[in-house]
Amino acid sequence: MVRYSDIEDDFPRLRGGNYTPTSPPDYAYNCVAWAVGDTQRFWEDVGIAGYYWPPGVPDTFNGWIEIFRLHGYAATEDPSLDAAYEKVAIYVTDDGSPQHVARQKASGRWTSKLGIGRDIEHDLDGLEGELYGRIAIIMRRPCTGIRVLE
């Protein structure tokens, strides 16, 4: 197994190889884009050409929830695998700022785009810590018509 010290330094819960890199670094997209299935644009509310953010949606925790509602998601208490639903988890820092979103795969593991870094598969709590904070909400949408669980 290939291990990356930069990933393990940023996310101590991943030490010991509790993750699988699934792509090389890529500057074209970030975690929000990855979670909604857009690998062509970097989703960030910076007002600069080349970046995308949904019009009228604030870059706040509630704004991130709204993005996923616009994509067919609703809040759920259950992070476990349910083949009928695709799930995402939004991570926030202690002050409530959204920092990251992960998407559940058909295997039950979670997939994340680490900023401009690699995509990885990991356990849900593997990214909790100082950098991304804690999981604040799990959301789900049916796997019919929009996109199927990968």
C-alpha cells in the first residue's frame, strides 16, 4: 500500500494506511465539486473567473446544506450504507464554518477530494480533526434518476 505522509500528517486518524488514494492531485475541482459530481469546476465563492459557486447561495454551513438540497439531498441521522441512497457528510470547524464534504460509495467507504490534492477512500470519521473539524450533518438522496451510487 502506498502511504502519503502529507495526508497522514493532516489527518492523524488515517495513520497506518486507513485510506486508499484513488487519484493524483488535480487542481480542476475540490471537495464540494467532487461530492456533487462536477470534476470540471472548482467550487469556491471567491468571485474570480474559473471558480464556480451557485448564485445566491452563501458560503456558510447553511449555504452548503442548500447546495445539497438543490441537488436532491435531505438531512438524515443515519450514516450507514443504504443502497437506495447516496449520502454526503459535511464537516465543520469549531466555529461552524464548513470545511469539507465527503460522499459515500457503494462499498460503504467514503470518498473525498482533499482540496487540490488527491481523491481518497476512507472511513467516515477518518478526516475528523483539527483541519476539517467534525461531521455536522449527513444528507442523502435517492439513487434514482439523478446519479447512482458508485
